[in-house]
Amino acid sequence: MNPPEFRLINGLELDAVPARLYRARANSHARQLASADWLLRERSNGRFFATMTGSRIQFLHRSPAPQRRLDAVAEVLDAADGGITHLPLSGLDPLLAELGMDAEAYGRQTGLAIVAEPVQLEYAGRDCFRRPLWLAYDAAKAWTRMRSAAAVQDVRLQAISGYRSAHYQMGIFRRKIARGMTVNDILAVNAAPGFSEHHSGCAIDIGTPGEPAAMESFENTDAFAWLQRHAAAYGFRMSYPRGNAHGISYEPWHWFWIGGNQS
């Protein structure tokens, strides 16, 4: 598999990202990473465990179950080349069970639907934390055009977050629970794993330089005023206005690409 395109490839257990977008955390891995095509990462915890150059896989650390890992890598490659557009929804039930939640009941209560994750996502630059920003192909094009149009008018739009997997969403819940928050408290500000628009690759949290990320005060910025006037022309709409039917707190920073004119 040739990796010149900047894309993220999802599998059920692993994902693959272009090695050139990342830096080695340990000097002992710097040379290995510099010559690699892909970095392989566990979806359950976000940990990188191997590089791939051509068809050669080299573990970053000693692997306790190399054959299982190799089988999972083969599954990622098959997903990328097999014409599959989205991952199956298997694996969501254990995450919701950990939270004591039922998917059907939560969907009825909130009106939110389960969101399938794309097999491939496009590199759309970096977010405000210098992390690679991944979006669905058309959403990435629309974001680039919208951001450029705003810049012409001296308005700076900045990505805070784009695609997030259900496992990443689960990590948000685990961290907040560890800080003493209840599941119900978290659900007021975060959709349950499997139900977040971020899973689709079409949602993006937007900020502007000098403004704290993902804060309600974003509504007082020139960037927010510009989005209210122009975002629809690029196919974006704000998902969670005040008093929204889903019971999610007001999020002036969260915008979803629904398609349409991208001029």
C-alpha cells in the first residue's frame, strides 16, 4: 500500500496514520519512524505500537501477542483496499455497558442516532494543539475553503477538534469519571460513545486565536459572528444551539458539515 496521500485508515482494532506527520517520543525510535510509511495505533487506547514500511512491520516495543497484532494489521489493509466505506458498529455495546447505558433507550431519549465511522479520513492540516486534523473528504474541502474565505476578511478560524473515534469519546468519559463527574453530568456536554457527530468526520469544533478552546465565550468573537453569516454557504450548521432538542449544552464552537455549496 503506497502512503503518499495524507489519510487515516481505520480498522476495528487498529488504525494507520502517515508516519511523516508524527515525531518519535523516544530517541531510540526516531530512525525507525523517519524511514517508515505508516504508524500503527491501537484504537482502544491511542497507543502507537508499530511502524510499517512497504509490507514490513516493525514493533516499537516488544509485542505480547505479535500474531494477533499482525492479523489486525491485515484487517486494516483489507479495509483500505476492499471498497468498504464505514466500519461496522460492532464493539459499541461494551463501551455503553461500561457506562451503564442502553443504546436504544439513549437514542429515544435524546433523538441522537448511532454514527458510523469512516474507514478513511483526510488530513486537513493541524488543529490548535498541533495535532493532525482528520475529516471526511468533502468536509475537509469545505473546511479549507471556509477558513480561507474567512481569512480574506481578516477573520481567523482555528480547528480545535475534528474526527474522534468512539474509543476516543469513551476516553473522555473515563477521564471525567475519574475526576468525580457522574455519567449524567458528562452526557449534558458530551454525546455518548457511538453517538457523537465527531465520529462521522464531518463535525469540527472551531475556535479563534486568543480565545479559550470550546468555551461559550466564543459566541462573542468575530469568528462566531462570521460563521453565523457565512457557514451555511459552505455546508456547515451549528449542531447544538441553546435549548436544542438533544439535551446537549449550548456549543457555539461545534459545527457539522451537512453538504451543499462549497464555493
